[in-house]
Amino acid sequence: MMASSYSSSPCAACKFLRRKCNQDCIFAPYFPPEEPQKFVNVHKIFGASNVSKFLNEVLPHQREDTVNSLAYEAEARIKDPVYGCVGAISVLQKQLIRLQKELDATNADLISITHQGSISLGLGHVDHSNGFLNYPSNLSNDM
């Protein structure tokens, strides 16, 4: 990945910044020439100098994750300048709460229907603790 960036064309960062891409370019492994928008977004939100500092401060094995996090946050900030990723998380949490309520209502309806059906058929009753039908043969022997 690194070798092709140096020999064929400059990385997206160096191309955007209009500078020569050297073999020791900190951006080249993480901003390939075929993904220019990734660097444009990161540069717009964080600035090239700050991104360079971030990459130099983290361990080499953490750099790819760092760039991916910066790219994700940059894209989120461009879409939602005020809340960024937090806005997306908030939307997903609200959706999760709505879907959980919908699931709870559907489960309650299912229990109600199952309970009504078992009574009308004389099969037994629904044990709400485990959600299974208790047939007369499974109930206590006091019958």
C-alpha cells in the first residue's frame, strides 16, 4: 500500500496540499490517492497540521484507527456541524427506544392473543414468567 503511493502518485493529502509526497510522508499510508474526499473532510474539520500531530503522537499500530475515527467524525461534523457523531448517536438511541416500545407492545399483544386462544380452547393458561403455555397435564396434580 505504501510503496504504490510513493511511486505512482502522491497521496490524497499531499495532492490536496500541493506538496511533494516523500517516502516518509505521515499521511500516505492512510490517505491513498483514490480517496481524496477522505482527506478533504479531515483537513476541513481538523486541519492538516493537527492531523499530522495526532498521527505522530499515537503508536504506529493505532494510526489507522485514529485516521478512521477522524474521518468518521469529520464526515459527521460536515453533515451536522453542531453535534457531529453525538447527533448520529442520539438519533440511533431514540430509534432504539421507539423500536423497543414497539417490540414490547407487540409482545404484549402476542401474550394476550395466546392467553385468549388457550382459554377458548380449554388448553390451559399462559405462564407470563416464561411465556409458555401450561397445559392441564403440566399444571399441579391438584386438579
